[in-house]
Amino acid sequence: MRISAPVRRLPRLPAVLRDERQYRLLFTGQLLSILGDRMTGVVLPFAVLAIGGGLSGVAVVSTAQFLPFAVLALPAGVWADRLDRKRILIASDLIRFFCQVTAGVLLLTGTATVTHLAALAAIYGAADAFFAPSFTGLLPRTVSPDNIQAANAVLGVTYATGSIVGPVLAGVLIAYAGGPGVAILFDAATFAFSVSCLVRLHPRPAESVVAHEERPPFFTSLREGWREVRGRAWVRAFMGGLACYHVIVLPAIFVLGPVLAAREMDGARSWALITTGFGVGSMLGNFLLLRWRPTFAMRVAALMLIGASSQAVVIGSGLPPLAIGGLEVLAGICVTGAFTLWDTSLQEHIPDRALSRVSSYDYLTSVGLIPVGNIVAGLVSGAVGLRPSLIGMSIIGMTIAALVASVPAVRRLPRGATVG
């Protein structure tokens, strides 16, 4: 008797990618764009240094890119709730495409100056400020309500993968393929690809559309967005917890950790091992949330925020880099879990008409506060030392996260569907 060999099946795509065509378009467009974004963070400082800008030039260009985001985050949320979010995403991608094409050409022709790059970075940052709240508001309209968490988790895997692959690809392009100009042109191409996907996107219409003449004045809309935040204890509490995480704990990654690695470990090699561990943990956390849908999402998110806040003490523990990298895997699971479940809860419970405005307050009180935390961490560590600072950062961060987890509205918030 002849026995046929078993058929080997290819791994199945997550259901949200198989079944949700509109989300598949949105995700496909972001797949390369996220990789390009992660590359730019590495490429831009080297581009400034390549034209003789020095450390002061790097600081100027970095500040020029950040400031528009901080200034425009709230207005961008208002406009995203008033206008067509898809068109805002396309306009943002097109503006950033032209910024990167211009910067790449200037670098390749040897005509770039710090002023050129700073001006382009400012325009890029302004467009980026409009993209984030519009994307958060549009995503729930590309999937069924039950798939919102899975949609965020799949994107989270892409962010984590980009954080690992992006810097490596940037280094290869800078070293072997023509320098920072070529790498920035690659990023421009990713925006063009994203636009090609967005123009074919047909999200589900909003359940309630307000005619242009019936829209309230701009500042009234801004205040209404704040009322949506203020009227929900779980939003206020977790937003405060995230603000503390970004100001108190995250500087361990951006400032103190690299300095400690340079002084007491094997420099960039050790730090790469540690950050790779975090990236692997981020991927595992999102794979977990593709299969697990906790009944009380915010309760789990708050507990994971406690684990995420341990990052600083892990880095300052004095353990070998390999052990720190292993613990960072666990921290990465906690960080990505907290953020994915938070985004999902906002999209499940905040009305579509106000979702972008609420998310803009979230971006302002988290991402917008990172520079403040970096400055404070530098000053404190200079006064008390690196290791005491890292230990103190985690003690404060974990205490605040535990307080967030103790808020009844956070613990008891049920799962919800998107609301009209």
C-alpha cells in the first residue's frame, strides 16, 4: 500500500488580514512606511554630521522636527474629526514624500545645509502631527468591532519589526549604498507606496456626519474633545500613567541607558543586544494579543504598565548585557501589551466623532513630553549618578502605574464595540 506524504500547510494569516480587505490595504501601506520611519531616526543625525553640522546641527534639526508635532497635535485632532481622515493621511504622506525627496537630492548633490534639513524636518514634523490622530480615528472604520484589538496587534508587530530591521537597513544603506541621501530617498519611496494603498481604501462611513455649516467653531471642538477626556475616569487615569511613563521611565532608553552602556558595558554592541531583546518582546506581546482577548482590557493594560515601568531598574541592575536583554524581552511584552490594549480601548469606547481629538490629547501628553523627560533625566543623573537615577525612575514609575491599576474605572471597564 502506498501512503501519501502529509500535505504541509503554510501558516495562515491572522483573521484580520484574511477577512478585512480595507484593513489589509491600510496595513500594507504602513508595512514599508513604518520601516522607513524607523530608518529616518538613524539616518537623519548621520546626514547632518555628513554635511559638517556637528552636534549642534543634530540638535537643531531634531528640535525642528519635534516642535511642530508638539504645537500641532491638538489642532490636528480637531481637523481629523471634522474632515475626511483618509484625505488627511494621503496629504500627510505626500508632503513627507516631497520633503524626503528634496532632502535626499540635496544630500546626494552635496548642496544640503543644516538650514535646509531643519526647514524640511519642520515641514515633515507638521505633516506627521496630522497623520497620527487621523490614523487612530480611521482604523476602527476598516475592521469589524471584534477585530479592533487584532488590528492594533498586527500593526504592533510591524512597529516592533521595523524597530529591529530599520536601523540595520539604515546602517547598510549609509555604509554601502551611497550614504544618508540614498537612505532618505528609500524612505520617500515608502511614502509613495503608502499613498498608492490609501487611494484604494474605502473605509466604512461614519455613522453620524455633521454638515460643514453645522460644525461648531474650532475652539469649541477642541473643548469638546477635552470634555470627552475629562468625562471618563479611566481615560484620565491611564493618560496620566502614560505621561509619567514617558517623562520618568522612558529616558532610561533614550538617554541614560546608552550612556551606561558606553561607560560600563561594551558600548554600542551591548546596547544593541539590549534593545534587540526589547524588540523581540514587543513582537511576542503583539502575537499574544492576536490570540488573547482579555475580558477587562484596561485592567490588563494597567498591570502591564507596572511591568513596563521596570525597564529603568533592569537597565541599571548591573547584570550582564545578555541577562538585561533577556529581561527586556519581558519588558517589551509589557510595553506593547499596555499600548495595544490602551489604543484598542479608546477605539472601542470613544465615539467616532471625537476619537481623533482624544487621541491627540494622548499624543501630546505622552510623545510630546519625551524631550522634557530627557532633559530632567540628564540633570538628575548628573546630580545623583546613573544607577541611583535608574533605580529611582522605576520606583516612581511602578508606583504611579500601580495607582492607575487601582482606579475602579480602569479595573472594571468592560470590552466594548465602536460607538457611533
